[in-house]
Amino acid sequence: MSLLQVEGLGKSYDSETKVLKDISFEVGSGEFVSIIGPSGAGKSTLLRCINRMVEINEGKVMFDGQDVGELKKRELRKLRTNIGMVFQHYNLVPRLTVIENVLHGRFGYKTTMQGILGRFTEEEKEHAFFLLKKLGIEEHAYKRCDQLSGGQQQRAGICRALIQEPKLVLCDEPIASLDPNSSKIIMDHLKSITTELGITCLVNLHQVEVAQDYSDRVVGLRKGEIVFDGPTRMLHGDQINNIYGSEVRELITV
Ligand SMILES: Nc1ncnc2c1ncn2[C@@H]1O[C@H](COP(=O)(O)OP(=O)(O)OP(=O)(O)O)[C@@H](O)[C@H]1O
Ligand SMILES: [Mg+2]
């Protein structure tokens, strides 16, 4: 069975425009799937619907056999420990150290008081160092995050997502602020998360070539609708033009 099933999902932020229309797709366990599409197509909104950062208006999202839209507060908290997030701007706490930021990923497992006191077990600390080592930033563990390069900060962001021991990692434009070298390092790490750790990755990307290089499957969104969903090898010029094409023409005629 698929880890994630999205069925007939519809989303509006206001009464006038539907940002997502009848979105249906599935992601299997251990798959690396990219979502591509022009700016404003609804990629970020789709990711936010999956972990219910925004409420769903129509249809449903099933994650690991649970109907995400039906979850109560406590169950939703549990869901979010199972879904890690990686963001374009890293979303780290700049004045805290790398290791503190990574351990933040364990908050979902703590009582409020444990969280306030910042109590972490030896095992959690060892796990954090293991991940920092894996991502190649162990030597920066005690530096403040704002002293790191963008690529290093993103690696800390990935460690924070992984320490949650998630089944799924959602990445919203993880390389949009990075240079090509740092982007490659990040994408290689994300790919190894799926191949080595078996964690499913769903990644929003602006770079079609990157999506082609790394994904098992690609979902193409245009104006809130899926216009392509298939294995990466099926994504050719025609499909890419269909996903982006008319947007480009519209821009040219303005
Ligand atoms: N919080 C919000 N309130 C109102 N409208 C929103 C909100 N977030 C997004 N939108 C609108 O929803 C549409 C889809 O936005 P979304 O951010 O999901 O697109 P995107 O594909 O991620 O774009 P980009 O590639 O620029 O990140 C846009 O028209 C946007 O203006
Ligand atoms: Mg976006």
C-alpha cells in the first residue's frame, strides 16, 4: 500500500480562487518524488495540505493509513513527528547552535516541560551527532547556525528533520537559495535518505533537470492541477512545455 494517498484534494485560501483542484496521486514507501511547476502553481500549498499546516477544503489525504483531515490535536502532533520538513530558508533558530537546532527535531516526542527545560537523552544526543557526521557537518556542531554557509545550514535542517525518525520528508525548494555545488551536495543527501534509510521524499523543485536527475517519479502541477504524473523517464520536452509552456507565452505577451 502507498505511504501517501491524495484523493480529490481541493484547496482555496479565499472564496474566489481555487489554488488546488481535484489533486490525486500516490507516493509509495521509499520513493523519491519531485513536484515541479511554475511559480504559483500550488506546490507549497500541496505540501502544507499533506501535514495539515493548512486545512484541506475538499477530498482527503491519507498518510500511513490515517485520514489526515480527521486527526485531533494529539494525533496531528504524532503525524508531524512522522513527517519531517525541509525548507528553502532552512527555518533554523539562528542564535542557537547547530546541535541545539538538530535536537529541536525531537520536540514532538517531548512533554511541554521537557521541551522548555531542553532535556534530551544521551541516546538522542548520540543520534544527533551520528546525523551531523553523516551529513558532514559534525565539526560545526557547537557553532551558532548563523555562522554557517547556506549549504551547511540546509544540512543542519536535514539532520533536524531526520532526528524525528520520519517516514516521509517534505522538502519545499530545498536548493532554491544555494549555488550549484551546494545544491548537488543537498540533493545527494536527500537521495541517500531514500536509498539508504528507506525514508520517502517528496520534493518541490524549480529546476526541471534536477528533478530529472534525482527522482523516481515526477508530478507536474500547473494552475493547481496535475498535468503530469509519471516515471521520470516519461518526462520529455512536450510534457515540460505543457507544465510550464503557456505560462512562458503569457509572460512574453504581457
Ligand atoms: N497563505 C496564503 N493566503 C492566500 N493565498 C495564498 C497563500 N499561500 C499561497 N497563496 C496563493 O496560492 C497560490 C499557490 O501558491 P503556492 O505558494 O502554493 O505556489 P508555489 O507553486 O509554491 O509557488 P512558488 O514556486 O512561487 O513557490 C498562489 O496564487 C498564492 O498567491
Ligand atoms: Mg512554493
